[in-house]
Amino acid sequence: MLTVARRGGFASAAAELGISPSAVSHAVKTVEQRMGVQLFARTTRNVALTEAGHRFVEATAPALKSLSDSFDLLRADQGRVAGLLRLNVPRVAQPLCITPVLPEMARRYPDLRVEIYSDDTMANIVTDGFDAGVRLGNMIAQDMVAVRLTPPLRIIIVATPSYLAARGTPEDLADLQRHNCVTYRMPSGGVYRWNLQDKGVELALETPGSVVINDFVYARDLALSGLGLVYIFEPLVAEDLAAGQLVEVLPDKGIQEDGLFLYFPQRAQQTPKLRAFIETARALLPGI
């Protein structure tokens, strides 16, 4: 039932579970009949949780996750790290702290599968069935365990030398208003304001631009294309800066975020698959 809730349909849940859609539908219907309440609202196109279904998922997800973790502990007692490790990861974090780790994970733990779910929203990793998530430190709830995956990260403004030669190099924040700035659509629907600083004061600036994107990583491609100014995490463009393909603009105006962290509930920190990921990340990722 939790898989149906997470995947939003019987067919997609069946594909993940390796059984037929009719078997999934029958199992859900059996639970509903025994409970005497409808857990899913069904249409010809999709399946969605009812209010009672939401309450049921929130109540049962932690217990079922704990049961799954217990099976993983039994496997570990037999010398195996196995099962499925599900991570909820924003796209910007993937090249910085996930991609470098996965090949070594596959080599060390051949019986373990890792599922990376790209998600830029503030997901509830417990009710959504994830083992852990990755977010900036200031976005993580205090009741979660947080393990650092990156050092603090600078966010900077960059552009190509050719763009700056044609349009001029900004000398102060006011100059940004006459440039083509790539802007970001947030998961909430609003347009992100560039967070910059001036004389120690942090500011949120609206910036003009001809292109709006919702992928922080894609901004690098647009910067390299010469489209305009891009606001981006420094490690994503470090090689481009070193090669001279991009130039940092207004370097004293950039801000520093606390960095990216793996986070998970207290009860999950002893699971072998999560410990395996943390140990591998610590061995491979610089500066943590």
C-alpha cells in the first residue's frame, strides 16, 4: 500500500514490486475492506490517498521502515550489506556528493541496490519511504541526524569572457539590472531571488533575464553558452573557472552556504546500508 501511495498508481507500484497490477489492487482492496475505510480515491487516470489514507500512511510508514531495517540487520549479521537504499536528493547535490560515491558503492557492496530519487522539494523522507535525504544544512529539521557530505559551499556569479566583453563587467550590484541573468523557478512556483551580500549585509535581489530554469546544474551549460550571468555553486564550475572558460563576477558579493548533508531519522543510523554509504562517502569526498 505504501508503494502505491508513493508511486501514485497500481501499475507503477506493481512494476516496482515485481507483481501484477491486479494483485496490487486486490491487496489494497483487502486492506480497505478489513479496515472499513477507503484509503485511495480512484479515477480512470490516477490513484490518490484519501484523508484517511494519508493518516494511515503517516502512522504505519515508520513501523514498516523499522521492520525493513531489521531484515537488513539480519543480513549484516551474515556478512552482507544488501537490500535497497533509497535516497532523496536535489539535482544540484548529485554531481557534488552522489555521483563520486556510487561506483565505489557498487564495487564494495554488490548485493546492495541504490535508488536516487531526484527531488528539489522539501520531502518527508519517512512517509515517502526513503532511507535518507540530502539537503543544505539549514534546511534539515533538528530532530534528524545530519552527516556532512561537503564543506561549506560558496555561491557565485559567473559568465563567459565573451559575454563580459560584449556587455561589460558589473562593478556593483546595481549593474546586475542591465545584464541578462539566468533566473530560477523554485518548487513552490516563485522565482528565486539571488542571495548576495554587500558590506556584510545579505540581500535578496530580483534579477532580469530572458531565461528561467528549475535546474541549478543546467545553469552551468547556459553560462558556458554565453547567454549571460549565472548564479551557481562554485564547485559546479571550478574546472571551468580554472580553464578560463568562465570568469567570476563581483567575487566579494557571493555568499557561503553551510554545505550539503545526508540526513535521516535517529532510528536509521545503525542500518548497515546507510552506514555503508556514509563510510564510502567519507573515504571519497574531499573536505568532510
